[in-house]
Amino acid sequence: TSLSGTAQQLATSVGVGTGALILHLAMMVRGSHVLALGDFTIAFLVAAAIVAASAVVFAFLDADAGAEVSGYAPKSAPRLTRSDGVT
């Protein structure tokens, strides 16, 4: 839908803006006006920490979360069969 497309574009824009901000802050901490390789290292590490922190949300999901939309049935759930043996 157009709403999900807009949300994707917004998320991309926020990611690019955050990366630029981290690079700028890394330059300011060094007291330089020119980017260096170390600035990118810091930016990638901070971005990785942000992404890893989002995994905390997923740790609290049930084991079968999303099974209905993915079509995946957990192995522990019994399959329903008809009396004539057709699954």
C-alpha cells in the first residue's frame, strides 16, 4: 500500500540522517572538518548498536508469532485431519 511505501521511505530517510549525524558528531569530537576512516568506523558501530537494540523487542515475542501469516505451523502443534484421512 501507499502507507507502507511511505513508511519505508521515511525509515530510509531517518537512517541516512542518523548516519550523517553520527559522522558529523565523530568529526566534531576529533576537532576536524574533514572525514576520516575512523569516523566511519564509529558510525557503523553506532548503527550496529541501534539495530542490535531493536532485537530486544523481538525477544519477547511468542515462539509462534507470525505463524498465521507465514503459513508455518510449529512442530509441536498437532495437525487437524478429517475422519476420512485427508489432511
